[in-house]
Amino acid sequence: MPLRCFPQGSHVVITFSKTESEEKEDNEVCGRFDQSSAECVVFYIHAVGNGEQRILRCRELHEEGTKLCVYGFKGETIKSTLQKDGRFLSFVESDHWKLITNDTIVANSQPVDVLEGKLFQIDVERKKSPWKAVATKKSDLEDRNFTILKEYIVNLYPTLKRQREELRTYIKEESEKRENTSLLKAHRENFRKLTQSSIPGKVLKLLSQLSDSVGFIVWNNNGNRGSATCFLFKGLYIFTCRHVIDDVVGEGIEPSKWADIIGQCIRVTFDFQVFPVKEDSYHFVEPWFEVSDVTLDYAVLKLKERGQHIPTGLGNGTPSESLSGFLFMIGHPDGKYKVVDGCTVINENKQRRECEDIRGREADGSRDPMQYIYMYTQRSFQEKVHEPGVVA
């Protein structure tokens, strides 16, 4: 960094760190050497990417709380500035990343002029799961995605195995029927009623209260990093998914060692509303793992008592068995801040009665073989909202 770019009154301490493969001649981590008469812009970036992503070439710098001082010259793009910096991994060569601060997103194509003195975190787009991959031909896309998605769901929920062929046949028939029907035309039918999203104030108040008990789990098991959602059940006990614990401990680890690994590398916070998360909001967990089930995919962990504020657990209220209709899910999808999503649910008893009713009407030909609920949300029209002439 040119001396003229240093903030006034600052001083420098130089520390030499060994790289993972320092014996390689081409392994130098160095930045730019170009000079410019343009005004210097200094800003800061968190050393850990969004969702615990690693963004730096030097592992020693990958630590929460560490901030990088970055400089560029006015008129340069953010992407160009980070490419010349030398400390970042190869993702800076692509367009699939951005800077975020609180709820503000800054594209890497923006000039660095707008960053002066501010602190940001880098968000690198995650790779899409295999069944969301884009295929060149529509038929190939449908067949491949359906096969992968079907096997994925069946592996998670073996009880669906007996229904998968019937479901596949139905989807194929429906696709052929609607081949010439555009998505936009389908959305337009009964638009006003289908997109109504009015939520009673008392429901919003309840969601706000329940949201306090939804937590964000992060772990770092010798470089194996990740995140997931959990919720506080009662006292110090939290629920999460069993497959999350499998991801934490890794493959080939003796079950007798799981408790110690969990106690060493897992942290939990209930305050991840916006970025960055305050360090003092994290709770550690006890080296305890005695309650879980692979088939039902749940696990119970216990927080350590450290005098920190603990939200009220959800164990004091149990949903009714007859609960059905429109439900709300609160969580941290893709390691992001806490969000609320809607979901339509039909309880098991009603499903059974409906299936029996369908079979009865199938016999006399008065009803199609399978029926589904179609949901419309604020995200249903994302492919159309930016088209010219569309009023959103």
C-alpha cells in the first residue's frame, strides 16, 4: 500500500507468516505495484466470508474478528481492486460474488469510490446442488432433475418409496398436458385471490416472539466449517437435524468421540438478524450427545451455562395434532440472517381421508389421479418483474 494511502495517525507492525506450501517458488502472496495519481480509497473487509466461507489464500488470517485494510484508486471497480490485492482466493476472478453490509448489497462492478472507510463482508455465490443444474435441452433438464430430486427425497424419507413411481407418472402426464401453457398464463388465473398475503397483526407479534428461540449453529472442526438452524426447546436444550451432526464430526469418526468434538467446535447464537454477529452473543455447547434419531433426523444438544441471556424455549407450547393450513418456517437458509417463510401443510389424517376420497372418485372417472396445492408467493414472478412494460 502506498504510504499516502495510510489513514492519518496509523502505524504498521509487519509479521511474516508461513504459507501452506512455502517451498513452491510461485507461492508468493503479493499485491499490486502499479502507481496512480488518482485519489486513494481505503476500506475494510472481514477476513471470513458470509456463512463461514474461506476467502483468503493465507489460512492464518481466516479468523472471525480479523479485518483486512484494502486500498484502491478512484475510478477502479471493486473487482479489479481485489484482483490486484493478492490476498484473496481465485473467486475474485469471477463475477459471482458481492460485498454486503447489514442489508446493503454492493455489486463488484461498482467503483471503489463508494466504499471509503466502510466495513464489508464478501458473499461468494454457493454452487448449486446437482438437481438444480442447468441443462441445454428442456427434456434432458426435466428427466435429470426429476431423477436426482426423486432419489434425494426418497433417501431422506424412505416412506415415500412406494409412492415415487405414481408421482413420476403423474408429473409426466401433467407436463405433457401443459406443454403449451405458459407459466405467466397460469399465474394470471385468479391472481388477486391467489397472491393475497395479508397477515394478522397478532400472528406477526407471535412470530416475533417465536423467532427469538430460533438459533444459528456454526462449527469449525479443523477447517471443516459450516452452519445450520436450530431452536431452543426448553431450558438449555436445543434441537437441530441429525444430519447436521454428521456434517460436524465428519466421516469415519467413532461415535464415542462425537460428544467431545461437538463441545469443542460448535457455537450457537440467537441474534443473527443482521451482519455482523456480535461475538459476545455466541453460546458454547456441552460435550454431550445422548439423544438423536437418524430416521426422524433430529438431535438434541445442550448449551453451556455462562450467565448469558437465554431466550424462552418453545417447549411450553405444543402444536395441535390437527394443525393444518398455512404455516410459517423460521430459520437461517444458506447460512444467511434469520428469515420467515410460509408453507402449506395438510395433517396426516386429512391426507389419508383425501386419498381415500380420491380413490373413490377415480373409480367413476370424476377426478384426476393425484391432486396438489399450488402456492403463489412474492417470489413467484421473479422471471417477469424486470421485463419492460410489466408493472410490479
